[in-house]
Amino acid sequence: MTGIDGVAADVTPLGSDGKHAVVGENPTVRSGTVVYPDVEIGDDFSTGHGAVVREDTRIGDGVLVGTHAVVDGGCALGDGVRLQTGAYVPTNSTLGDRVFLGPHAVLTNDPYPLRQDVDLEGPTLEDDVSIGANATVLPGVTVGEGAFVAANATVTRDVPPRTLAVGSPAEHQPLPEDLQGGNDA
């Protein structure tokens, strides 16, 4: 059931300090979704059920955060980004315009989980990047414009623009002709 402006009727804004998330026009926010109070979101935002968008995140226009997808705090997502079911975007990640993360794709930001106290450095995905289902991108990695990361790949180093990354650890190959060009927003 949707309420005013396409927001699910059971969604309650968070924020004991009186702050509210800023969401543009024509949102569709499905039940169980949590959007933290200092988040800024553009027009035509859409979620699946149970999505989470945490604090200090900026999201462009026409973005989908799919069912059970998580965007942790301090992230920036450009226009036309698509996060499919179960995708994970950690703190300090940057996603350009028209980035696609397939189901259960995981970006990481901690080079030594639970071992050392370090600064968290999320990956950077430039415009028109596609990340396949169940792929993992390690901390601090940049995936260049128009690159494609295959399903189940583990990206341990930067991927040049318009390159295919395949395997674990991912090796770089020329991008096949049928995968060239940008993503549709």
C-alpha cells in the first residue's frame, strides 16, 4: 500500500533530532525500507522491500535500491544507478552515473576486517560500470568508465576503462563488442 507521493504507508522517518531525509519527487519506497535522516535523494527514487540507505549519503535521480540492498553511510551514488537484490555498498564508496550492481554484488571497504584499526576506503565505480551477480570489489579499487565485471569475479586491483574483468582474482580482457557502450538509465 502506498501513501502520499508513492511512499509506503508504513514508512516512518527516523531522527530523534527532528531531521528528515530529503527525497525528490515521485519516489516509490516499499515496505521495510529504512532511510536515515540526513540522506539526500533525487527525483524518481525507487526501492525494493527492506532496502537500507544509511547516514550522510547522497543519491542522484532515477536510482533503484533493490530488495534487501544496503547503502552504508557516507556514500555518493550518481544518476540512474541500479542496485539489484542484496547488493552491498559500504561506507565511503562512490558510484558514478548509470552504474549497475547485479544481485548480491558486494563492494568492500576494509582491507583488514577485524584485524587492524584503519581508515575505510570504499571503491570508486565510474560512469556506466556494470558489476555482475555475486562479484566482489575490494577496498580502494577504481573500476573505470564503461568497464564490466563478470559474475563471481573478485576484483583486487583497478580495472581500466572499457575493460572486462573475469575470474578470481579478476584478470583484465578486452571488452567484447556486444558489451561496449553505456548502460541505459
